[in-house]
Amino acid sequence: SAPIPFFHRCAPVNISCYAKFAEALITFVSDSSVLHRLISGVMTSKEIILGLCLLSLVLSMILMVIIRYISRVLVWILTILVILGSLGGTGVLWWLYAKQRVSASAVETQIAKDNLQALLVYAISATVFTVILFLIMLIMRRRVALTIALFHVAGKVFIHLPLLVFQPFWTFFVLILFWTYWIAVLLFLGTTGTPVPNEEGFVEFRMVGPLKYMWWYHAVGLIWISEFILACQQMTVAGAVVTYYFTREKRNLPFTPILASVNRLVCYHLGTVAKGSFIITLVKIPRMILMYIHTQLKGKENACARYMLKACMCCLWCLEKCLTYLNQNAYTATAINSTNFCTSAKDAFVILVENALRVAAINTVGDFMLFLGKVLIVCSTGLAGIMLLNYQRDYTIWVLPLIIVCLFAFLVAHCFLSIYEMVVDVLFLCFAIDTKYNDGSPGREFYMDKVLMEFVENSRKSMKEAGRGGGAEGRELKPM
């Protein structure tokens, strides 16, 4: 080895060291038959996997464009497409299973048996998922129309602020930079301390004093700063959407509302974002510790302790989701009133409690519709993958390529549609605050879009008609 001029580290001089490592790795892969078959399946289908990943990216971009221009009918289009897609995907899976079962009986190979078993699992899972999806849509069918107004305004937001679509790219890029830095520091922590030769002739680095606790500090920093970066994205989106909503003349919008929002974030609201992300970190750390304890004690603890651990993890998970939603609304309140985090969180909580039915009927249904969009992209990509991999069924295994493609498709769809979901949440809080402090009279005019005004008027009419008829649906449409 020879020393590197930076960081006081050594690196092998001869490349044969890396060649031996590669040889050992290849030997390990060759000895493991299952691993060898899985990796060979991925390598054989690498062109298909890359093409399907690109397809999921294109589908996500197309869905964002559709959201911008046909938001009025988007909810119904998504509903119909998901119904047809789930039925079609389930039917194709059962058809491929029946077809391959006939061909597999003639050609008895291990790969054919594995593919047949995988197809049966996929078909049964798709059938169960389709039934559950139909039941949920049947229950929520009367509330779907309530999201159309907010979806329409959200489409206008993306027309005026097209750069919002690219927010996931910048956030993902910053996260990659931070994670790279974190791994580099982690490697440096592995060789800190005093080098001491052991009995076998190797050198161990023994840490003494505060260095022993730097691992925990570094792990907490990973969670906190990752949450901080995501919170900065939420604050940026909230600031840009709030600027759009509370600007009466849209032609008077700033030239770049997103950059103006980033400027306000850096100058005034970094403390708010840091505090909000730290609260999420305080909830995540105990949950991760409980998950670690549950993993270490697997098979050793009694039934009562196992159920208590799972109950605690479930409660912490629910608390984390609630705090994340409250934080996002607190960032919106901060963007509106320029107040500190605690005051903004209190104001947002009061608004959400006052409009609990609207939160359940509009916000939740909107998130469900966007979830259907994610399902549509994953199902379309997975169906295309099944049709393409069907031509390689004799020499590749489907399981790992399909899992990789579907996970990537869901990740891409989630990154894009989460921005739209965030915009809908911000618009809802702006709408609630607007209707709380304004009534449309001179001097207290609404800031909301005409579509939302029509929605309020229709809600009032529906409430009056239901009040005369004594229907239960009228109470759900009660104006704020």
C-alpha cells in the first residue's frame, strides 16, 4: 500500500488486490445457485428493465401534464382507468398462468416451474387487490365529486408554476449529495481512534472517550438532515402556492415564485424547518429502536411482549404520520403569516379541527385519487413488463426484474404525484383560512378562484336542500 496525499489513508498499489476481490465475489455468486439465477435473470433482462424504468418516468410526466389540462375530468378518468387496468391486469395474469401451465407440463424445467409459481402468486395477489379496490371505491363514490374543484385549481397552479414539476429532481439530487457525504464520514469514523495490533497481526482502531458515541450522533444526523431536506421542499412548495393563491391578479405574480419562496426560506424560515424536522426525528428514533429490539428478540420474547412491541411501533408510526401532516400545514401557515413554528402549528391545528369534515371529505379523497394515479402507473409498467418478459420465459426468472421495475415505477410516481398532493393540501388550508376571515362582502373579498366560489355556493345549496329533506349528506356539505 501507498499513502494518499489527502485524509492520511492508504490504498493498494497493485491492481491484483482488486482482481482477487472480484474473483472471490464471482466465486461466491457462482456457488449460490439461487443468487446466480436471480442475477443472471436481471442481467439478461437489463435492456427491458431500463426501458420499463424510462416508461414509468414518461408515464409520470404524462400524468402530470394531464393533471394540468384536464383536471375537471381527471378524477373520473383515473377511476375508470384504474377499474379497467385492474380488471385487465388480473385477466392477463390468469390467462398467462393458464397458457404457461399448459406449456410447462410439456417442458419440465426449474425456471418454467418458478415462473409458473410466480404467475400464480401474482394472479392471486392481483385478484385480492382488485376486490379490495372495488370495495373502497364503492364506499367513497359519493365523495369523489368534492375533490374536483381543488384539483382544477391545482391544475392552474401548475400552469402558472411549471417548475414545481421538477422539485422532486432537485430534492433527490440534494439527498444523494448528503447521503454520499454521510457514507464518506461513516467510513472515516470506522478508522478513528488509536490503532492497536491484535493477536492475529491485524490492526484494530479502538475508540476512547466521546469518539465512542459519534456513531449515534452520526445516525441521528442522517435522520434529522434527511427530514430537514424534505421539509425544505415542503416549505418551498407551500410558499410558492401561497403566493399564487393570495395574489388577486395572477399576471402580477413574481417572475419566479419558486425562487422567491426559496429566498424567503433561506432568509427567514430555516429555524422553522429545522424545528419541524427535529420533532419528526424525535418520533422516528424511538420507533427505529423498538424495531431493532423486535428484530433482535425475534423468537425469544413471549407473546405479550411481542404484541406490546408491535402496538408501540404502530402508535409511534401513527404519531409520526399525524405530526408530518401537521408540520406540512404549519409550514403553509408560516408561509401565509410569517409566524414561528409553534404559533403556525397551533393556527394550522385549529383550522384543521374546525374543518374536520372537509379534511376527511376533500383532502383524504384527493390523496386517494392520487394514490390511484400511482397504482395506474405501477400497473401499466408492471403489465408492460409481464408482456415483454413473457418472450424470455425460457431463460430468465421474472421475480426480481418485475420487483425492480415495479418498485422504481412506484418511487417515480410517488415523487411526482406527491408534489401534486402537497399542492392540494396547501390549497385546502389557504381555502379554509380564506373562508374563515373573508365572507365576500366589500372590503372582505375572497382570494379564492371562481371554481372554489362555485363550489362553496353549491355546497350551501346542497346544505339547504338536504336541510329541507333531512338528509345526512347535507351535514357533510355544511359550509365553513
